Amino acid sequence: MLQSQGSLNMSSYTDLYEMIIPKDNFLRRLNDIVDFTFIMDELKENYCLDNGRKAIPPIQMFKYLLLKRIYDLSDVDVVERARYDMSFKYFLELAPEDPVINPSSLTKFRKLRLKGSNESSNNNLLDLLIHKTVEIALDYGVIDSKTIMVDATHTSSRYCSKSVAEFLSEKAKSMRKTVYQYDETIKEKFPKKPAHHSIKETERYCKELIEVIEQSEVNDMPAVKEKVNHLNEILDDCKEQTTLSNDPDARIGHKTEDSSFFGYKSHLAMSKERIITAATITTGEKSDGKQLKDLVHKSKDAGMEVDAVIGDTAYSGTDNLKFAKEEQFQLVSKLHPVITDGKRENSGFEFNKDADMFVCPAGHMAFKK
């Protein structure tokens, strides 16, 4: 059963926060500036409202995830730090003596409550967080320009570049390097590395590696403990996903004429003050310029006034020039001669400015000009 996030619990120890946490502390300022009640409105449909055990407030759970991302911690470590770090407890709106959650609750929240019923609900959550950021920036006068910059960044599919076994081996190597900083002699106690990158052998190796570290004194070092917890969390995730996915949604995109990637593109709009005002995610073969309309509309929906848009040659297509005239903003984008002279209308072929080549409707790049 869902319960609302109340104010800071009344406690005789709450004065400790005033004594310990400085006024300019990042988490204190973030908590004072942002009203997180919008999280409750967004996630309440994922909870039962009238029966069952009382759920941990969604706002508090979301803040745990925010701390996890800001400080790059595992589920276990972010909960452990919240146990003794007063700035964490203040941000979570807990009294100093209040207990923290079980890390498994955070894992379930991340996988079950935040996961929307469909892809559009996940995109709505991303748009909601961006809109909230822009709203706060406008309220505090951080954004005073009416110009946005647009561009795209490539994101490789996690299911393509590395197998599960290779990813585990990479994390195990990182953990070993951290351990060697404190005790190089422990290398003699480590198990033999697997000869082949099979999932079962790599999992077994990682578990044996963790067992050796946990039985040694070096495990008391915070840096080592964080690496161990992180690898343990990945091993738990592997119980649910141990096969290499084909990732049917990913596509081949081109960074240059000779290099490509398999994955997605993140199309972003940003104000001159470096505040992201809109974002759209597409497959890797999509043209950057085709996303201009969505980025401008989303920026305006977030509260931005758009008088000018700055982009590279990918955004100088005829459709975008017409769109800029209709929406009455100035499009600052260098015209490419291939686009103006060599594009056939409604052919389905698009020019990839990174590779300097045309891409057919199926996503295949030309091999010569």
C-alpha cells in the first residue's frame, strides 16, 4: 500500500542536522530547491493504493537512486553510507536515528516500480525529469537565453560490444587492481583465471576471487569493499540475464566513413547555460536532422522560449529550414553542398554528415561517392 512522503520525522536529534551539515552542502541545497512530489504523481499507478503492507515512500526510494547515481555506488554501498552519512539522511528526509532500507528493496524498486508498462512511459519519465530541471532553472534565473544548441551522441549497445563473461572479467580486473594497491602479496592466493570466456567459468572465478578477498584483511578498506559489492551486484543481475541478447532495437550507425557502431543515438537540445532542455533516443542509423522538430517542441513544452537554434550541417535540410520559418526561429546551420545539390526528394535516402556518405532507407551506408 502506498503512503505519501511526509516531512522530516520529529525527533529530539534533528538539531544535529543544523550543527553538522553546512548551509552550502550540495545535498542540502538540492533538497531545499527541488520539490520531489512530482515523483509521487508519476509512480503512484505502479502501487496498490488501498491494501497490502505499507510501501517505502517512492520519493525516498527515488532519492536513494539519485544518490547512487551521483556518487557512483552499488545498492549495498549507497544504503550503508546512508546509515552513517548525515547529509544522506537529511536528503532522504530521515531522522538521525531512523533505520535505512534493505538494499534488496532498492533493487526491486529500480527493476519493478520505475519500469513503465511500455516504452512510452519510460520516455515520459525522462521528459518529466528534464522538464523539472528546466522549470527550476527558469525559476532561479539560471536560464536567460532564448537559444538552444542541438547535437547527437552515439551510444553502443551493451549487448554487442561485450559478452556477459567479458564484462565480468573487466570488473574482476578492476577489483584486483584496487586490491593490489593495498596488498600485492594476495595475488598468490587468487584462483587461476579461466582459460575461456564462458559464463559459468567466469562466474565461478569471480565468486572465488571475492571469497579470497573477503577472508583477507584488505577487505576492510572502503575502496576494496565498494568494488566487491559492485561485483556481487553484477553477479546477482547475471542470474536473471546470462545470455547474449541480439538487442533487436539497436541498429548500425556510422561515426566516420571507416568506423561504425551498433546501438543508439541520444539527440539533445541544450541552452547556452548548458542545461539540457530536451532529449530523444533513436536507433543508430537515424539522421540527426530529422529530430530537430521534436527537440524544439519538447524544449518549448519545458518552458523555453526559442528564438535561435544552433546545429551542425546535419540540421540544414530543407524540411528544417521550412520548420524554422513556420516556428519563427533562426536556424544557424552551415549548408552542405551534398544536401542542397545531391538529395532527391522523397527518395528515402539520407545524408550522414559524420561518415560523409548517403544511407539507404534500410540503414546501409554507400561504399563510394
